[in-house]
Amino acid sequence: MKKILATATILFTVYSCKKKYPIPPAQSTNPIITSFSPASGQFNTSITINGNNFNSNPSNNQVSINGKSAFIQAATETTLTVLIPERAGTGPVSVTTASGTATGNNFTYIPTVFVSGNELNGIYYTAKYWKNGIETVLQDRAVVNCIIVNGNDVYAAGSAHNPSVGLSFPTVWKNDSPTMWSTNSLVHGSVLSLFISGSDLYGAGTAIDNSTSFNSALYWKNGAPTVINVANINNVACGIVVLSNDVYVASFTWGNTFNALMWKNNASYPIILNPNSTSSSNALFVSENDIYLAGSEKSGTSLDIAKYWKNGNPVSLSNGINSAIARSIFVTGGDVYVAGSETIGAISIAKYWKNGNPVSLSDGTKNTVATSIQVLGDDVYIAGHETIGTKRLAVFWKNGIKTMLTNGVNDAQATSIFIQ
């Protein structure tokens, strides 16, 4: 009996010695986001992302806000300090290292709204712009037609009058400081459109040829002019974009009739027009590899039809029952937004079209005009003016909600809008 018990004890002891204990799992090295602050802000806001498993070398981390890459200022294994990129929009914060990607809560992006415009001061206009409704005066005896922002630099363009010589000169204000652009031998010039490509600033506009008294279309690259010649007829360049080093310019000529034109590297670019039509072009936009031109066209004695052309092919926005015109175009996420106006009776109604569907910005009791459009996320921003009595007021709309920029004491208008 004792022998059996001893054998059982040995077997139990051996079995117990072979028991397998679980091996602790390897600790994950994937990045983890626990929080970030602040939770909202504008372009260039510095935010701190807290978590674990970040790389202490900033270049070994990638941070995006709503899918847009953010600049990393500093990094440790538990914190990242980054700057919010331009036009980031509202969306999730994500961190990527060699080990994986972590996605956190949404950062709320607060857009900065820039609007250019002019306000009458005595008998002359004063060029100015508004940043989130706060006015900056650029120059008296001047007009501003467009505004564009790149990083911390604000560019506005138009023309400024020099009373000592009695001429107006194309002028670009960079961070409120004016620079006159050359017109070679032409006079009374003005910049109507701006475009930034890399480190280069392009503009489009017009000036008068004293030898013929006709307006000539021009475009500029960093202030150096190129004249687009159309013999013995007025020609005005109103839009410019650059795609793959090719310069596209929209212009319109007028004499007995108006005609919309496009140019690629100073050579005619085909757009499809009714051969018996009168047409005008007002704005250009580039999206991916597509060129969009906004304007209007009419045949014979018919009324103007608001249109845009995509790579030269026309798309009608209005039905010709009322006169309508497209003045600005913006494309994002495959959606085409066009701003302009339609005249019903004697009243001009500001409106925009999204993929051809019209949205009115006024109730038709006052004259309103939409001059410029930009879109960020789900928000649609439009600049223009509204007439009350005999005075125009500079305004902009966000998703149809109007904001007054001037008080109606002096005549004014908003000419362009840019959302950063």
C-alpha cells in the first residue's frame, strides 16, 4: 500500500512540474492618441497631441488634420506639437509612425474669411479688404479686384491712381504694401485676377494701348508682363490659372459684340461657342487636370445664359427666360459651384449654382450681385453687394446667411473672397 502511494506522489509531482504558464503578450508599439488641445483653431494654430509610442524624432512621425499634413514642431515619445495647415477643415487628428496609425477625435477648424472691396470716399474709391469683418485700408484713389492668401502672406490686386501723372497703374499689395506692375508701353492698367503656383505669383488684367486706344489683355508672372494681342479690338484678361507649367488665361473682347476667349501660353485655346453668339468670360478655375471657365452666352436678341465651360465644353446654368451671368467658379470634391446673378424684371438676384442647381441669396426685393465664391467643407462663401436706396453695401454670405461689411453711408462693393 505504501509503495502505491509513493508512486502516485511521484507521478503527481512530475505532472505538476510540467505545467505550462501563459506567456505575457508583447507590448504594442502602435501609436496611441489619448487627447489633444486646443480642440479648435485657425490656420497655424499650435496644438499638442498627447499619447504614447510616438517617435522622438519629428521627421519619423506623420500627423494629419482631416487628411491634410500638419507641420510637426516638436516630438517626444508621449507628445507631438504641430501647426494646423491651411484650409484643413474639420476632421480627425491622426498620427502615423513606422509601427502604425492612430486616429483621434475631430479637430474643429475655424476658417479665416478675407474679402476684398472698394468704398467711395468723396469722388474716389478707396481699396480695402476685411479679415473676419475687420477692415484694412490699402490705398485711397485705388480699387482692388481680387484677393488671395498664401500662408502668412495676403495678396490683393487692382489699380492705383497717380494724380501727378493722371494715370492708373496695375498694383499688387502684399501684406498691405503696394507694388506697381509694369505694362511696358501701355497705360491705365489694372489687375483683375491672381493665382499662386509654387513660389510664383501670376496676375491677369488689362491696360490701354495709347497708339490704338484699345484695351489689351495682359498677364504677369512675378510682375513681368506678357501682352495678349488681338488686333484692332478691346481685349480684357479676367482670369488666370497655371497647370503643369502651362499658363491659361480667360479674356473677353468687345467691339460690336462680346466674345469669350481662352489662351494657353499666349496661344488660342478652343472653347465651343455658338457661331452666332455673344459671349463673355469672367473667371477661371483649375481642378486636378481640368480647366473651368465661367461666363455667359446669348444668341441674336436672346437673353444672356449663365454658363461654364469644362475643358472647352459648355454647360448651361440658366434657361434663357431671364438674363443671367456667371462671375466666379469653384470646384471641390467633384462638385462645381458657380456664383453670379439672374435678373427677374428689374431686380438682380444674387445666386449660386451647385452642379447646375440654383440657390438664390436674396428674396428679390433688393438688387443683389454675387461676384466671387469659395467652398470649404460643407460651407459655401460668396462675396458681392446689396443695394439699399441708391447705395451699394459690401456683403458676403456664408451658407446663405448675409454679413454686412459696410454701413451704407458710402457706395461700396465686395469684389473677391478667399477662405483660409
